[in-house]
Amino acid sequence: MTDQITVEVLRSKFDAVVAEMRATLVNTACSTTVSEANQCCNGLFTEAGLLVTIDNPLHLSSMAETAAAVLDYFQYDLGGEDILLTNDPYGGGSRLQEFTAIAPVSFAEEIVLYVGVRAHTEDIGGDLRGNYNPRATDIWAEGVRCPPVKIYRDGKLLKDTLNTIALNSRNPNAFRLDLEAMFSSVRVGQARMAELLHDYGAKVVLDALDWSVDYAEARFSSMLNSWGDISATGKCRLMHDCQAREDLNIQVRLEIANGRLLLDFSATDAQSTGFVNTTPAQALSYALLPVFASLGTDIPKNAGSLRCIDLVAPEGSLVNARLPAPTGWSASHIGTELALAVTDALAGLDPDKVANVAGNPMLIFMIRRGIRNGFTVEQLGLTNFARFTQGGCSGAVGRDGWGMPGISAATPLPSIEMFEAEVDGEIRKLEYVTDSAGAGQWRGGPGTEACIELPDADADEFYLTACVIPRQQAAGFAGGAAGTDNAVRVRSDDEAINVEHTYVDQRLGQRPELTISMGGGAGWGNPLARMPEQVLADVLDGYVSIAAAEAHYGVVVDPVNLQIDIARTAELKKNRNVNSYRAEERDHD
């Protein structure tokens, strides 16, 4: 076995290779969902198909399952210069919008490992451009399934295969460019791993790959053992599925014993007719987000970690849908609810280590339609407004919430100038909302309000789709309060509509405006335990009103000089049987 110093050095180099693959993909992709929103991932696999490292934990399990399925499919028909491609959710993947490319790395004319890339494409058929279809009742209404295929054979692009796939896209040129960006990322990974194989020798590199997986298993198992043998249940509700069902229940039984983690979703409701279903591989990735956050961010996330986990996901349920159930919005919902259910279970075990790791995203997009090619109404373009939903991060022990929670923070705010240039609209307002954050000893992050003036219909027409999921949490953590709710308001032809459920493919008239209110994050701990100086700072920053400071935090702020009224604050807190603050909290702050 190679010495541990060398394999640890190589483990860091593997992470660097994947990071360079990601930089290549993000900087060369055509679609803004990849180049700006960073909806992608890159990974490295052993010759046996075991995931060694990945740059996006949202795809941890599904990327591993996709690689296993693709490599099994081509087990006896794979050359060293081939590249495999698929987007099938029921083949280990996530959603139709996300294509995965897997390619081998050879040394001495033998395949010794693999690299993988996944990216969100703009469109791949279906009823609605972009493949988010709230009315879909089967996967074919969402888009086109691509089973594992060879897109490169012996280093040569199979143009007929590429054309067969690309002709299903309403924007084939952008689709091809995104695929080329993926292939460029693959080539970078192959080249960097070939350099390591040459510099260190195949045995040393392959030993390091195996050691990385074994090390992750040992670390994760050890961390689980530190919690002892425990059991808890957690639940969350998906308020509606954008169709006829409401109050869909997600429930998990979490058990830790002998260094293993059981996640049992047997009590979760049956699958939906709508597009909020998911597959076991993607369900596990979201369920693990709060576990990793509670145990520590330095735990390697790869096949070794997955070895320590037992998942129970009954077939035909929301977390293990049967074909042909649609899955297009699963990365947002039911993914968020899965993470919240596991967080709820962990909160009963150790509330000091919990916070929300996934937000409550909305689906808001506009499609431009026009008559082209002989009276055919075509979907000519799509504008995604969901990226203007910023906020929702909860408070946690020792810190207030800020911005987007957890992994959602990887998606930055879009460029206002670029948006206005491309859409011919105007962002009239994008601000934090006072009193939107959940109160707590550590308050939640404030929500935002975006007011967008949309273009008037002219020769083309514009159709808006919005799906709003109300707040899933009735309260915050450890006695904190919930933040405000999500809301969308559409004004068209001087008529205002508050979207409380779904607003699907509705034509916009003259002078259209869109107002998007993103709810604030939940608070952590008793709000009355928050230090008055912190409350005053929030008042001065506009996050908390003077009235809310008194009502929720027991802190009286003089509206004239904007200073704490010490006497009235002390009396108010005394009446509520809570000390104004503890000395150790002051020292900690």
C-alpha cells in the first residue's frame, strides 16, 4: 500500500482536478443555468465505478447511481476514447433537464478510472420550453428521455447520435454548445488524471483512489459512532403538488447504530401525479445534506460515505416514484422537504447543530411565443425569474441567517444589467423586507422583494408560469420563530392577481409587472435571549422594526434617538421572566 502522506496529497489533487473541470464547464457553457447559476457537478470515479470526489453534494448519490448504471450498460463495449451520455431519471439520474457524461481514463491501454460531468441544459423537448411543466402527469410531457448512448466512439463524435438528441431541443445550437462545454470538462479531467498517472505511476494513483473511498467510510462511520445509538423521527409537509393534492407528507425515521445510518421513509405519502416526485438516488442526496452539515463540512463525500447508509424508500412513494411519473421540479420540491424532514429529526437529538440547508424556492418563468414558419406558434425564448428569490437562510447557534441557505448559496444573484438588456424589462426594486426574518436568539436571514416591469406584448406574446409553495415550517429551531411566507403578485392590464398556488402558462397583457416576495429564514432559540445591542443593530439596518423589536425581542427602542430604553427593556424582560442577556453570551459575541 502506498504511504499515507502520498495518498493524502493525491486526494487533494483529485479535488483540484474536479475543481478545474468545474471551472472549465462554468466558463465555457452557453446556458446561464450553468455559466451563472452553477447548476452542474463534476466527479471522479474508480475503475469499479465508485465515486471518489464530487464538487456538488446535491448530486452525490444520483451521480454515483448514474455512473453505475451507465458503466453496467456498456460493460463489455467501452473503449478508452468513448464518452457516454444520458439524462434518464430512471437510470440513476436526477431530472430530464440534466445530462450526464461519463468517460474513461486509460493508462497503458487499459481503462483505470472514469471522470463524469453533469449540467443543466436549457431545453430538451416536452410541452413547455425549459422542461418545468406543472401540468405534466407523465415524464414524456416534461421532455425527451435519453438512455445511455455513446456520443463519442474511439475519439470520434457520433454526429448522427448528437443530431438525434439535439433536434428535440427548441434551441439546438445552445444545446450543442452546452454539450461541448461538458466534453471540454471531460477532456480536462482526462488530461489531468493522465498527468497524475504518469507522474506517480498507476499503482500509486489507484491506491489513492481506493484509499479516498475507504477513508471517507472510516471518517463518516466514526462520526456516526460519536453520536451513539440513537433514533428519531422527523416530518415535513409539501403544501401542494401544483395539481390537485395538498398536504403531502414526508416522514423519516432516522436511526444510528454501530456506525451506520438508517433513513427510513416508509411513512411518506404515495407519489404525485405532478412533477414533485423523485428517485431514491436524488432523495438520498437531499436527505444527507443536514446530516453532513451537523457532522461537519470536512467529511469527504463519496462512495465511502454512502457505504454507511441504509435507505428505505418504498416504491410508488414520493421518494421512489414509478415510471412514468414526472420528476422535473424534484430538485426544489420534494428535495427541500426531504432535507427539512431529516433536519426535524436531528433537531430532536441535538438542536445546537441544526439549521435549514435548503431554501423554499419558487418556480417563476416567462415564455415568449410568436408565429413563425407558416402560422406555427413557437416557444421562442424563456426567462427564469426564480433566481431573484434571494433569502430564506435560518439562524443557527452563534450566527444569524444571511442570504440563501446551504447549498442554494452556490447560485448567485443574476446581473441586473444583463437581465434588463436581454429581456427588455426593468428591475424596479430588489430589497430586503423589514420584519421578514424569523425572530430568535439568532435571527433568520431577511427575505427580499423584487419588483420587475415586464415587456409589453407586441408581435410576440408572453406567458407566465408561477408555482408558490407556502412555508413548510410552522416554527423555527429551538424556540425560534418562522420567517414570512413566499408570495407572488402579477399585474397585467391593470388587474392584480396574488398567486397562492399555481399560475400556469397565463398570457400577459399590457403593462405587466411581477412582484416576487421571498420569505425570510427561521430563527434559532428564544428571541427574548437575543442581546439588546444586536436587536438595536437590526433596527438600525432596517431588518427589524421598532414595533417588532419590542413585541418579539422585548427590546424597547426610543423612536427619536434610536437608542435602547434600558429601564423599559429591563422591566419588559422581567415581566416575561427572561434575563436581558447573559454575560457569557456577551463575551461570546
